[in-house]
Amino acid sequence: MALNSKALTCPAGLGDKGWCLNFASGLVLAINPASTSTKFGVFTRAGQQLVRTIRHGEEEQAQFRGQPLLARAEYRTKLIREALEISGYTVRGCGGEPFAAVAGRGGLLRPVPCGTYLVDEVMVEELRRAERGEHAANLGAIMALEFARDAGVNAYVVDPVTADEWQDCARFSGSHLVPRACVGHVLNTKAVARRYARGRGREYASMRLVVVHLGNGITVSAHRDGLMIDSNTIEDGPFGPDRTGSLPARELIKLCFSGQFTQAELDRHIFGDGGLFAYLGTRDPMEVERRIEAGDAQAETVMDAMLYQVAKEAGAMAAVLHGKVDAVVLTGNMACSRRVVNKLCTYLEWIAPVANFPGEDELRALAEGVFRVLDGEEQAKRLQAE
């Protein structure tokens, strides 16, 4: 399906200093596309007004196989429009109250500092080229801009997946040809770290935390001085629902030259058909749990292996913090599982107290970032043309 061309165009007539800010309105539409779902919500400064999740099953995803990832933007946008209308919203807002802005999850952009970024032609073109890879989050800015254009407001991304606060030593891989690059679930990870600190009556910058995001992808990170100083990336670390994580290098080299796969096919195996899916034929951890409860020994073995790898990565991040850790914070959808949390606690409680923030609250984090800009607490950043 072709991407609607108007989704690639910023609101007409708005120049560098002409982006509109609707300070009077208290509504922000937030959009978070993932590999198997699209989540969206409407938020006020007081909290959520509406949150919905649209699931994308195997059959639905199959129709886009072989097409660029951005080909899914128009289709997913249409589903959100329909769901908004059912809930009494239009692209301009609800009940006479317009949207102040639209927020989308930030994708595989160049490495950038954390913060809230205006979506413009520079960002859209960078995502269209996908030089840093294809990822479901790449759809976020495109879809947000589609709605923002129709509403006549700005679109933003907040703490994109390539937001980079690593310490320099974390960038060394062992080969100067392939440096490590920070790519992970920065948005939810940073937001949850801040919420944990607030709940303890402390500043985020004063705490030393290991944060474990357990979603469609898994990001385990070390936080110190208000910065995410190291983490695994989408290319290494534990395997997850559909990603392989780190692989034995020599065996991977053999696969590359075996003739079994094209480059695109092998990339798909590592970043879409690996992990739980490779072993069990499902990307859904809840389905794996149902199989375990039904007595499926293989499902239990694979799930436990994944959590074992997560725990090893958390131990590595504790070492990054010199063993001085205030808390290990679990978050993401898999953290809703008592079995997952209990298993990880048996591995990690020796490091520090374990706190659980089940589910992912990335929609709320997106809205919070935009409200910080609308309220003048933070200045929106812009990508510079390369």
C-alpha cells in the first residue's frame, strides 16, 4: 500500500518560526506503533482520557511482506482514525476542544540527545531513507505528522530510540569497523526511571538504577547522574519475543555465506522472526505462558532461557554501576506476568530491591514530553539537515 503523500508534508505555510502552538487546548494525541500493535491515546495534563490498542495479527502483517516498512503507515493511520471516531473524536479533537499537538514514538534517527523533537521534512526524509534500519517506531513520526497536518498543529517525537546518553567506553565493540550504537527503549526506560525516583522522594539524577524494559524488544540499561550511560541494543543482549539478541559470531558468519539466506531474509530472521518466534512459532509471551500452564516443557525451557539472558544483562549493568545500585526497575508488558517477575527476582534481588512498573506507559511519556514543550518547561529540538 503506498504511503499517502500528504503524510510527508508539514502543515502548509508554516516555516521555521511559524509552527503553531495551541496553548489553550489541553489535548495531546499520542501514537506508539510497535511490531505487532499500534497503541494510541488522548491525554490531558491530568492524565489519560482515552487509550486504545490495535493488534496486528500474522495474516494482517503478511499482506505487507516484501514492502518497505513505511508502507504500513497509511493502513495503521486509517485504523486509528476509525477507532477515534468510534470513541467520539475527530482528527481535530473532541467536543469543540482541539488537539494542541500530536506525539509519535521516535524511530531510528541519527544519534541525538534525549528530548522532544519537532517532526519536519528533515526528520521524515531521514526515516524514509531508513539508513539506520527499519523499525516499527519509524512509523511514529510519519503517522503523527499525518494527524497533525489535518489538525493544523505540530507533531513531535520524544526520546527517540536512538537517543544517546552513553558513556564513551560503552561504544567500543572490539572492532573499529563496527562500533556499538545506542538503540533501545529509551522513552519508557527514562520515564519509568523518573517515576521511580519521584515515588521515592528523590531526584532521578541522584539515583543509580538498572532498568529492565520487557516489551516486544528488551532493553536493559544502567542509569547514573540522570543519564542512561549504557544498555544493550536491538543488535545484542538477550533474545526477546521476535529478536535473536546476541549471536555466536562465527556461526553467524557461516550463515551469511551459506547461500541459505539473502541479506534481507537473514535480517528478517534476526530482527523479526527470531527469539520466542524462532523456537515456538509465536511472538506473544502470553501465549507462551498459556502453553507452559498446559504442560508444554519446550515452552517453559525457552521462556526460562530468555529470562536467564535478561538477568545476565542486568548483572552486567550492575557492574557498570560498580555494584552500587539503588534499585532494579522492571517495566514493559512482560512485567505484567507474575511468573516473569518472580523468576527475575530470584536472579536479581541480590543486586538491589526490585521494583515493578508493569506494562509500558510510552503513550503517557510521549504526552508528558509534549506538554513540557507546550508549557515552556522544555524547548523543542530540531534535526539539522545532514
